[in-house]
Amino acid sequence: MPDSITGCIPRSFLAVALLAATACSGGDGGGSGEGGGGGTSGAPQTRGFAVFVDADRNGSAGPGDQLVVRFDQPVDVTGATPSDFTLPVAGDTFGAGALVQAGPKPDEVTIVLGIAPVLRTRGDFTAAALAPGAPSAADVSAGIMPGSITGASSGRTAQSSQPRDLVPGFFSAGPAFGNNATRDVAAGDLDGDGDLDLVHGNDDGEADYVWLNDGNGVFTDSNQRLGSADTQAVALGDVDGDGDLDLVSGNDKGDANEVWLNDGNAEFSAGSSFGSGRASDLALGDVDGDGDLDLAEGNGSGKPNQIWLNDGGGAFSDSGQMLAHNNTHTVLLADLDRDGDLDLVEGNSGPNRVWWNDGSGVFTDSGQVIGTGTARSIAAGDLDCDGDLDLVVAGRDPSEAWFNDGEGNFARTERLINAATDSVALGDMDRDGDLDVVAGNFNGQPNEIWYLDENLNLRDSGLRLGSDSTSAVAVGDFDGDGDLDFAEGNFNAPSRVWFNSLSGTWGKPEFMDTGQSVGTGSTRALAVFDADRDGDGDLLEGDPVLRADRLWLNNGAGDFGAGGDSFLFTDTRAYAPGDLDGDGDPDFVEAAFGEPTRVWLNGGAGGFAQGDELAADGTEDVVLGDLDHDGDLDLVRANAGSQPSTVWLNNGAAVFTDTLQALNGDDARAVALGDLDRDGDLDLVLGDAAAGNKVYWNDGGAVFSSSGQSLGSSSTLALALGDLDEDGDLDLVEGVGGGPSRVWLNNGAGVYSDSGQALAAGDAVALALGDVDGDGDLDLVTGNSSGPDQLWLNDGSAVYTDSGQALFQGQTGDLELADLDCDGDLDLAVGDAAEPGANRIWRNEQ
């Protein structure tokens, strides 16, 4: 099945070696080779990687957790102690009272951690970085006690070789669930509570099952039995536009495909049915650019593949296109040529094909052949960190990675997964900033994980998980701890979830000033986006004193060069980046106080030309979103003084028309868009400097009405929306001038209450939400115009604690959280409003 790139007791643990991938910024990957001694006749040496297992799943390294070290031959353990191993990074320790024992495999030794261990698995160990807090490694000590660890055949004592990277292990917890006939698995938040639930699509006349997550990765049967057909594929998406995830089941053996509509609480009712009952796979996506989810159906038994168009309410009609007759097993929708629409990849029994979309949902064969074997699953993601989507094609033949040249032309560079693979998914399993591969294997072969090495080559990790016939895998954070787990759907046995141990040794977040001075200060607006489409975040800054906007290009390592384009002189207050003209590259809107709001269109490589110009107003902030469900990005301006804020609709070509709605705010300084009431459209909050903040409801057609709420009293300068308490709705943070920032919690219907928290008092002119410490919840950075910027850590329930870090101590004008150095964590860009001054880059060094 395709993937496109984004019980408890008893517990059984499987710790195996993982290959740590190197971030896009490079690195020597020290300790990443297999290495080893001279076979079974030589002295044993470590090989591969040491694996941390968070045995109690508490999200931190502690007593009873495990570190499994692999050797190049079977070994015997006799009286070994932790002192027989070495940890080269300063400050690392196995903890007081740690123990050493044999196994779990003949060539492995397990160190059971003691009290207060210090280890870090995220990131790649390098011999050049041995300071406290650096990524950890382990090896046999040069002073090992003779006879403590010996070769099972040679009898020789183990010897040191090179430090081995520590990486996270995976384990299955609790009983398996489901029946023995699962063909596909889909993950999504079905009941709106903020965690990932599961749907099992079942074959052999079994109904499809819905499983609800308690937030900790424990799944309960909802007792719904959806249909009784021979389901081959399930796809989740909001097909009726009401804000929740619906289900489409693709059926075989003469049974029509079925649409199941969600009521928002994970209760499904039958919708439309369509197709002729030969579906092998489904993919949802907006192929015709009208703002709703259409569907590509892959068919077996020699039937052509079909494109089904959605009427916006979840009823699908045949487009009339018959795409080849290749006995298709899998289909994928993704923008492969970066022109702003979704193209189609079909995996077949025979040549696999790429079909170009003309933007209206009409597909043409590209003529490319992506392998000639039998493809059972295809995943798309940027494997080489160059800003386009590559492919992993998996099947019963050796699976392959195909790399995109940026225009949708693919070349095979690697073979991988030497097993009968039925499903493949991509995700950053070790959170180092690049995509790894999870393979679900059939015929009783264990599932595998493949990682990128420092040369951007996929390499087998050695991980072998399970022994069932897996037909589907789905990647996601199922236990809410901030790392990626995966669910497997099995055909001959119940299904399981495999939990990642990464969060146990993530590392403490700490921002370090890189010393870069970007620009000359006076900055009131920043935006981070991939302007040149090379896979990293570039920086756009606005300087109202010099009246110059400038684009600074990232080299992939978070270093910003001499700068790209300069733009029209203007009093810039805010930017909003997005694909405004539907051509697949990021454009941006520039809002200025007392001057026109300007649209800047990207030529594709980060060169911008001015497009539309909106009438001058006292604009302080601007935000983009599809307000009228037509598939393009519309615009809202927040206007200061007595001027009302305004809504502008995009015609799809980046030409905007004023709706003439006047959203009253006494002195609007900020605006935020989000589905506040969970009805499937974008509502808005206006931040007011002279009165309470206003909440407006969208009717689905971009007509806004006041909710009657007035949040706070006055002096709001910044807003940020996010699910702060992990309950599935959007909460609100307001930055206040002359007072503390405040947190407002949503009741699920868009009605807000003050949490009672007062976060410092520093004239917060900018806010940024993001998971800075990798624990799965949204932390907060407040950008203050007086006093240092601050990092606030979330405990998972929207209770914030000051981290104690004093960040930029100048006069902050704006700030952005983004992974600037491509290492998997969030860094910080700060705009300095002082004149003279300089914008600063702060790197997250966890």
C-alpha cells in the first residue's frame, strides 16, 4: 500500500541494531560501519550499532532500560561488568548499579541500565564531538577483564574496535489485536481527541474494523463492523468537507468501493458506493484543484485504473479516464514534477508507470518505466534532501529507491529490502532530519527498517521485527511521546504496533547562538520557507527602516550566505508564504503598514517577481488559507487603528478580490487561521491591541460572522494557534504588550477559556509554537521587545514552565521556529528590530 511524504502487560521487547542516518548537513558518521574482527576465529569486536530500549516506556532512560551491543560473532558472557565497556562522550554513564547479561541473541550483550543513566541516541556520533550532551556511542573497553566476554568458538576475550552509535530500538507492547485477514491499515485521528486511531481493511469476507487509541498506544475495538466485502485498501480523508476523517474502502471480488462518513466521534455511516469491485489500492487527493478530495483507484484482474471525482460531499463520479491495463497493485498521488498538481504512480505486475496531471485531473502517460518487477507498494518522500519527491518501489522482487531530478524524471540508484515486501512507509524514525524506510514483509519474513547513511545511500539497519505476514504498515506517533512508531497489519495473524524508544534518550533542548549576523537589523517580519526548492528553509526578512526586504539562502547546514533577491522598498510588517498561483513553488505575500499589500511570485528557483497589489491599508499582519474550499490560498489582513480587517479571495492565479467584509477590531495587530470549531473550514482570531481578541466563524464559503467572544482585555501583539493540551482542537496563545502572555484553551467547539497562566512580562511581539524538546507536545518561544526571548516547555497538558534559557536579549521584532540545519530538531531565527542590529540564528543543540 502507498505512503506519500509527512495493551500494556506483559511486554515483550525486541532490541536490534539500527543504522543511524546522517542529517542533510552531512557529517562523518563515525561509528556507522559494521566493522568487526576476524570472524569466529578472531577476538570478538563490536559491530553495527548499540540499541537503546526504553523498557518501561516512560520516555526517559532509567533503571531497567537496556542497551544492546552487537558483536561480529556469538559470544559467551562470564562475570562481565559495565566497566568492560566504554562510553567516549564526556558525562555519559550507564547509571549506578548497571548490570551486564548475555543475549537476547547469541551475538549480543545487554547492559541493563542503573540509576540516573546519561545517554543520547538522537543524532550521529562523531569522534570530533565528545563534549557532554553529544550523541552517544559505546564500545568494548581497552581494559576489559580477560574472560568476561569471549568468542563462543575461539574463546578469545573481546577487544575494542571503534565506538558504535547509539540508536533507538523498537518493541511491541501488549497483546496483538484484530483478526487474521488484514490487507491494509490507515492511521488518523478519527474521534478528534488528538491521537492516532487505526482502521483495518480486512479480506476474506471480514468487515473493516475501527480501533480507538487511548493516547498511549493502547487500542480498543470500537465494535463497528463496516461492510462485509473483500477489502484490499482503506484510505482516510475528509471527503465531505465537514472537518473529520472519513473512510473509503476499496473492495475486490465484485464488491463496489464504499464511502463511510464520520460523525466526528469515529462513528461511521454508509455513504456512496462506486466502482466495479476489482480495486487493489486507493489514493485520495485533490487532482482537479477544486478543493475537495478525489480518488485514484488501482485495479487488478487486468482492469484499467480509474480517476473518480468528488462532488464535495463525498459522492464520486467516474472521470471517464481508463489508465492502462497493467494488473495494478498500488497507486500513489504526489506532485512529482513540482508544478503544483498531483501526479499518479502505479505499481504493477510488470512495468510501473508515472502519469502526469495537467492540473485539471486529466492524466497523460509520461512514458517512464519505474522498474519492471512486481510492485506491491510505493512511497514518496525527499530521500536526498534536494527539495523534490523520490520514490521507494517495494514488492516481491528486490525493492528499489528511485531518485528524482526535480522535474519528475527518475533514475534508480539503489536496491534494498531483499524480502517479499507488501507495504512500505517513510518517516524520520531516528529524528535526524532525513527519511527512513519501514518495510512490511510477507510470507512470515520479519519487517525491516532501512536508514540513510552519510552518503545518502539507504542501508539495511539489521532490524528484524515480527515474524508474521505483514500486508500493511502505517507510521505515526501512536503513544504521543514525540517519536515515530509503526503499526503493522497482518494477514495470517493479529496485528501489532511497534513502539520507538527514541524519546527516552532524545537529549535536553538548548539553543546556542551560532554567531551569524543576517541583515542589519530593524527587522519587523521574518519568514522561513524553501524559496529555492532545494530542501532547506531559507530566510526572508523585512527592514522598515532601510525599507528593503531581502531573501537569505540556506546552504543546508543552517548557514545563510550573501543573500538572494532584494524586493520593493516598503514598511514590511508581516509575510505569508504559500503557493498562490498553483504552480508548485512557494510564493509570498508582503504586508506593509500604510502601503499596498504585495504578492510576489516565485519563478521556481527562488527568483521573485511582483504580482497582484492590494489597496493600501494599516496592515499589521497577514495570513493565508483556503477559506472558500476551492483549492487555492486566500488571504486575511489584520488592520490597525479604526480600520476593519479584510478578507480577500484568490482566483487561483494569485489575483485577489476583496470580499468587502469588514471584520471589526478596535486595533487589530495579529490574525490567526484555524478550524476552531472542527466543522471543516478555517475560522479566524483577530488579536486586538485596544480591546479583547475576536473570534469569527466561517460558514464554509469564506463569509465570517462574530462568535461573540472577546478574549482578554487589550494590548495583544501576537497570536499562535495549536493543540496545546493534545485533545484534538486548536488552543490559543496571545502575546501581550506590557503584560504576560496568556494561554486560552478550546472546549472543542471553538469556545475559549483562560487557563490562568501568565507567561512572563516582556512585551511579546512574536510567538512560535513547536516541539522543541521532542516529547510530542507543542512548546512555546516568546519573542520579547524588552527583555530576553524565552523558551517555555509544555508538560503535555498545556501547562508551561520556563526553561530558564535566556535567548536573544536585544529588541525582537519577529521570530520563527524551523529545522534550519536539517538535523531533525527545531532551530530559531530571531529578527532584531533594533537599529543598527542583526538578525540571529540559534541552533538547537539537544
